[in-house]
Amino acid sequence: MRPEKANIVKDLKEQLNASPFLLVADYTGLKVDQFAELRVRLAAAGAECHVVKNTMLKIAATELGLPDLSPSLAGQTAIVTGEQDICAAAKVVKVFAAEFKKPAVKVGILDNALLTADQVQIMADLPPLPEMRAQLLGLLNTPAGRLVRTLNEPGASLARALKAKVDAEGGAA
């Protein structure tokens, strides 16, 4: 492999290693200003979009031990990587594709597992990671709150009964 191609593969491997996920999309027919808009939207979600050569992506993925992407690598390919949440990036791509009819997600990778385009669409419908964490915390907190109220109720009932007796005796005097 020529040195310049080896450097491209090396840079691509570093980018893939730094990201917990990878989305592979076909950007055929996307205009330059639309592609720039997609990049801006993805940046707001903590993700990046880059055009790559299919052969370079295949080599980098193979060298990193990622699942085989060969069946999905045809046409003009762009990859979406990020530092955090695949759901946020997938949502941006889904909304963008609904507006402009492009790009079409071909495949994705999350934690070394291959995701189909349908699975990526499902991930796009999930709430963002911080919201999911808050929902989980709320679910975990609910039983504890009920337990505290249940344990507190006999003492509170006794206090209300004593207050009512004091008020009744004080009102009779």
C-alpha cells in the first residue's frame, strides 16, 4: 500500500477507535451545502460526518476487528462517528433524511455489533442518553419513595390523632 493510503487508513482507524459507534450512509445526490448543513447538525449532537473511500473503510474496519462491512460498501459512502450517544446522531441523520431524502443509512456498528438500517432507525427513535438515565433513576427511586411514605405514615397518623385530641380538649375548655 502506498504511504499516503497507509496514512489515510491510519487516520481512519484512529477516528473509529475514538468513537463508540459508527454509522455508514450513502450520500449520493447530496449537494455540498446540504452536506455542510448535515455536518453542522451532527456537530451539535457531538458527532462528525466524513466522506471515505469504501476500500479504505474496509481495510480500517478489518484491521480493527470490526464486523464485515463489505456487503454495505457500495456507492458513495460517508461515515458518522461521535464521542457519546448513537441515538442523538441517528436522530439527526433520520430527521435530515426526512427533509432532504438523503443520506440513507446502510449499516451501523455499536460495541462491535453490526446494526441493520432498521435497527439504526429504531435507535433514532429512542430518547437521548441523559433522558434515559433520568427515566431509569426515576423508576429506581419510586419504590424507595413509597417505602419511606409507608414507614412514615403510622407516626404521621399518630401525630394527627394527638393534635386532633389536643384541639378538641382545648376547644372544650
